[in-house]
Amino acid sequence: MDKFDSMYAFTQVVDAGGFAAASRKMGLSRSQVNKLVINLEDSLGVQLLQRTTRKVVPTKTGLAFYERCQAILADVAEAEESITQYQTQPKGILRINAPMSFGTEYLAPLLPDFLTQHSELKVELVLNDRFIDPIEEGFDISIRISAQPIASSLIVHTLCPAPRVLCAAPDYLEQHGIPRHPDQLKHHSCLHYGYSEPLHHWQLKGPDQIHRIQVQGAICSNNGEVLRQATLKGLGIALLPIFLVGEDLKGERLQVVLSNYDSPGIAVHILYPVSKHLSAKVQLFTAFLQTHLGQDPQLAEETDKN
């Protein structure tokens, strides 16, 4: 047996907390698993496990080596999967993380078509409105909507733009007036995203200059649907993606304000670990999503705001 077998045996012992449980999982005898780990320790010249009659735990060196082994074995499995999937139908579980509003509005309707095309695949879709590390949390793909979701350890692929508009309910504008200049937003209730302090400022580009306005309002939230509902109820003005409010604008439930001013562009990005870039299931879903989002008029191009 080679070193990969020994590394795998070592990780299984750590995961199981002992040789007996690890040997049952691996289908080997306890003495075989023990020999694999001892051979590994001998080849490295270090003790990886602290053994007592009650439990087996990794040493400090063993814990560091365990983490490296996990990464190496995952890369090997990924490489094997990528080769296998080019020869056969992709299968297994595709774990996807996405923002709540985008997931319910766009991903949920698309997934049945994707799974019909790739019947051997299963999808686990987790929706939340926080920035996550797909490596740490075990996702194959993370979808984010932002200006710069750059992370050095991830591959970032931009799918499509996600244009935004300033909008408010007609009742709110009738009661509080329609702002004609960005500076007038200081006197309005501005409903904004609540991730961090920079999002309490709106940047608007007009015919004359770029305006950076500090905003405040009755509600801030990290969820676009919460802000949309508050805007529809007349609580203030919000800067929201057209994919969230496009139908409300068409139905005149919301009205665009300051249409001569544009906000900095944001986009829909797909992020995945470097180790996943050869994964057939990741490539298939990325291509599928780009094709379908590119056909959506609310994402493929700017909506007429005038």
C-alpha cells in the first residue's frame, strides 16, 4: 500500500476517534489500519497520534498534518472525479450557496430544468445573505451579487450585470416629494443594505459629477426582499436591483427617482475553490446559469428608466 493509503487511514482514525471505528469504516482489520499509521509515522519521523486506552487524539504536529492530508486527499478525489465525469454522466451532490432573494427569484425556477438535463446529479441549495467562504463551509459554488467579490483563494467568474435603480412607492413620493438632486436624499428616509458602513453611502453618477451621499432611513437590512417590501409599504426610497423590483416598476407599484443618475454597477458572480475548476458538475452548472441569466431582460441589459 502506498503513502496515500496511509494518509487516508490516518485521517479516518482522527475522524472516527479511534482505530476500531476507522477499521470498520475502511473494511480492514484494526491491525492493518494500525500498521498503516505506524508506517506513516516512521516515514515522517514524528508521532502523529497520542494513544491511550480510552481514546486516540492527534498530536499538535498530527493535527497540522491531518489538515494537509485532508486537502491533498480532496484534491486527488477531485482530480479522479474530473476524469471520470468526462467519460460518464456527472453525478453526486452539487452544493450551492446563494443570496436569499436571488435564490428564490432565479435559482429555484431554474433548478428543475438543470436536474432534468442531468438526472444523476443532486443539488443542495443553501440561501443566506452573508458572505461565506465556500472552502471553509464545503460549497462547490457560491453566488454573490456585488461590485468586487474578489478573494485570492477563489476563482471568480462574472455571469451578468445586475443593474440597480432608486425607487419609491407613489404614496411616499406624494407625501414627501420627489427628489430632483442627490443632495436632497439627505432629507429622505433611505432604506439601505446593512452589511457594513460603506453601504450607508450611495454613490450616484450624474451629468455633472459623482455624488457620494450618506443615507439613513427607517430600515436597513442585509436582505433585498425585506427592503423591497418596506419600499412598497411607503417607508422610503431604496436602491435595489432591477431583478427584484422590475415587475413592481412595470405595475407602477414603485416609481424610479433620479433617473438621470446612475449607481455604480454590480454584477452576479460565481465563486468556487481552485480545486473545483476541473469539476464537470461545476462547469456544467456555470454554463447553464450563464446561458439562462443572459436571456433574462432584467439582467442582460439595463431597463429603460425614463
